Amino acid sequence: MSNVQTCYQCGKCTSICPMRRVSKTSPRSSIYNANVYGLETKDIWTCLTCGLCPIECPQQVDFLSFIREERNGKQPLDVAHLGVFTEMAQLSSKLDGNIQDNLAKSADSKFGFFPGCVDSLDLFLHDVKTNFGEITTSSLKLLDKLGIKPQVMNMKCCGHDVLWQGKKDVFDRLKDYNKNYIKKSGIDTLVTSCAECYRTFSKDYDLDIKVVHTSQLYEKLGMKINKDVTYHDPCRLGRHMGVYDAPRKALTANGVVVKEMEHSKQNALCCGVSNFMNCNEQTKALRIARMNEAEATGAKTLITTCSKCLAHFNCLKTEKDATHKYDLDIVDLSVFLARQLEAGK
């Protein structure tokens, strides 16, 4: 349960809200209208759930829990890509699957690797010119170099998007299936390269196994890469989970120079899209601001660890009628490191 009753309407959340830069969205008003008048405002849907406002809140209001509670059971205003990913998650949650048949053949490993929804992204987001499947193959190459040969977990979607879209019933069905799958797999460590999956498995699944993001392992790769890059902190890995240093160490320990953007770590600007909501002209303005910061570092490579950030930054870069062309290679951390590993052979 959220603790919004402690809010005393100081407005600091509204002043720091990224959406406030491009709209009249007000976290403060959302709380006031819900608490005092029992009203639902569209602000609960325009919220990016980026996690910036709780950082500034003097009362430590759990605004993210408030948003999830307010959204639950209601219909979102704007789901991107015609809601196809939501429909796929809903369908998957209702289909019975034989877990035993889906378990990896090499079920002796205590490590499990979950690729996330990269296959679906490749299927429907081909216009952004990004090979999402390469994230999986790259992650497995790097894990192999570290001596980790995981079971590839053929689970259903972790449910991140539907949970934040207010469809907790769908999320619960996906969660029940996946928890059962994990138990039967026999693993004691679940590894994922997706920031949203990492956040969901860590905070929303109450698992009794260890959950690890790939960036937390790569520091020991022992590579020597002579490149300058800049790194974008995804909201889910950064502010939601407090993982800021691991991706940077994964780079610097392997010889990479990280040039920080004006806003980084807990102050990093959001890409404007999470859980496939609000992909519009307003959030596009936020992506432009972030890409401008990346460009200003002078680095030619922008690295991130979230498939949504990767997709929407590349979408902006490849836009046909763009007024500004960004000379940036935008890649996932695992893909970047694996490509350098191959180049160094």
C-alpha cells in the first residue's frame, strides 16, 4: 500500500517531473484529487513511473505504488504499438503450457538466463533497425567467457508492462506460471539482461533465489577495449533498483572510457517510454533532450541496458523526417561488449 496520506502538497514532485517539462502533468495534483475528492485524473496515465519524484519528496511518499494502485483494473489512455504487446501478454497468460516440456535440455546448471521478450520486439519493431535477438546471443557469449553455462529459461513474459498498465490479474497469471517454472528448473540464480525483467523478478515476484543483471557480472571479463562511450541509466535498473555502478564498471574494467551526460545516475533523464505507454510527441521531446545530452559528450556510442530505451532511442535516430540526425551508435551493453570480444579475436 502506498503512503500518499503523508503528502503535504509541497509540489517538489511536480517541479522535478519530466512530463511537467512537456505537459501539465502534476504528481501533486494526482495525489490531491485521489485523496481529497476521490477523482481519477489522466495524470495517473501520463506518469512515466520513472522514479524521479520520490527522490525529492521530503515525506518519502511512495508515488510509484500509488500510481500502480490507481491504475489497477482501469483502462490505459495510450498504449503504444496498438497494444499488440499487451494482447500477447494477455493471451500468453491464459494459455496452458507444459512446464516440463519447456525446460532446458541441459537442466543441470544452477544458473538460468531469461532473454525477456526480444523475439517479440524483433517481430514488431523492425522499423527501428535494431536486432534485439543479438542481446540474447551476446549475453550468452559473455556468460560463456565467464564460465557460466546457464539454462535458457523458456518462460512467459515477466509481466512488467501489464503490471504497470493496471492489469494485475494478467500479471498474476504470468507470475504464477513463471514461479512454477523457476522452481521446477532447479536453478539458484536467475540472470537477465533486461532492466525491466530484473526489476520485476527482484521486486514483484518474491523469489527465494538470487536475481542478477548481466551488467553485475561483466566486470570480470578481462577485456581491453579502447573506446569512448556514454551510458544511459534506465529508470528500472537505476532509480528503481539502485544499480548505477555495475554497468559503468562493466565498461571501465574492460578498458572503456565512460563520458557522463549532464544528467546521470539517479538524476538521469527518462527516455520517455516505459511499459509501452505514452509513445507520443510529448515523450518524443524528452527523448530528444536525452539524445542531445548524449551527443554533447562527444562519444559516438550510446549504451543502455533496457530494451525500451534501446528501441525508442533508435526509433528517434532512424526517423525518416527527423530535423536532426544523430551520429550515435545506440547499443545494448551486452551487444557492445560481445562485438568487441569478437573483434579482438
